[in-house]
Amino acid sequence: MHEEVIPVLYSFRRCPYAMRARMAIAAADCEIEHREILLSDRPEHLRAISATATVPCLEIRPGKVLVESLQIMSWALDQHDPLNWLPAQDQVKMADELIASNDGEFKYNLDRFKYPTRYDDADPLTARSNAERFVIRLDEQLDQHTQLLGDKVSMADVAIFPFVRQFSRADEEWFASTPYEAVRSWLARWEAAPIFGRIMAKIPVWQPSDPVLRFTTAFPS
């Protein structure tokens, strides 16, 4: 009789990449082991299975590891998508383009706005202004619909929202004064969503001696 192999997810609660991966896993109700880590003290097993030792990292089985958050989201939703988060065929191109813009130029400028001391060439106000271009685009989309691709939640909303949330918190007083009412409303709905509250629950940092903590136990419905 073969021993059950449970996929292992390494995650860090506040990482926006890990947030979107956990949300997709929660939506798909995947059975995995959850290991919460500290980025300042990364486990040896994580270093052994991932060259970058970044989070999220999902070891599906020995020798099969996903180290990109979008890959993990797709893996989970391809297995089970009861909330219909995968975009419709005619929305795939727009979803991919929005997510690429978020993960590319927007994230680049978000980092330099939020953490200017980490970058020699960072001007936080310039970075904020550059990042705003993407927020303006989202606001225009959301002024027409409740979600980014229409009135139905999609993978694009789930993938992008954690980063816009981070942007909004870099200077909360300033963000509250901006004219991006549609983005703020969208953001508030996501922050209040039960599935987000579920995956943001605090759990202890994993230790190698700990028993298996299944995702459904760590983040019960």
C-alpha cells in the first residue's frame, strides 16, 4: 500500500504572491500541507527543492515543484474551479495582459515607492506616479464593472488585488485622497471577502518536528 503524498506549500502570510496562491488553493479546496515560514530563516527543505527559496513554493510530489505563484494558481484551479475563477476563453488575453502589467511595471514601481531605501536609484514620488498609471487603468475598468474582467470574479482579480492592497497601504492617507473610488471600492470588497479573511489567519511558523498541518485545518472554511 502506497503512502499518501500530500503536496507541500511553503508560504509567508504577508507576501502578495503567496496570498494569491493561497486564495486559489482555498477556492479549489485542494488538500495540501501548509508550512508557514519566516523569510529570514528559510527551511533547508525549501532551499533543497527551490534554487531561489522564494514563496510561494509548492512541492506537488518529489521532483515536481512549482515556484511561480501563477503556476500554483493555475494548478489549483485546473483541478477544481467551483467559483469559476478561470477566465472565459474570450477574456484570457485581457487577463494575461493585466496580470503581466501588474507583475511587471506596476510591481517594479510599487517596490520603489514602498521600499525606497532598498534601491539606490529610487525616487518614491516618481515611483508612485509611475505606479498610478496602472491604478488609473484598473479604475477605468472598475468604473464599468464590479470586477476587472466584468461583473464576475476572475483569476485576474485574485492575482492583482494583493498588490494593489500593498500599494494602498504604502501611504494610506494619500491613497484615500485619490479619485480612484472604483478601485477603493473593489479593494474594500476583497479585503472583506470571507476567503481573504480565511487565508490571512495567523498560524505558527512551521518547524521540521511539527505534525502535518493540512491547509483545511490551517485555514478552515
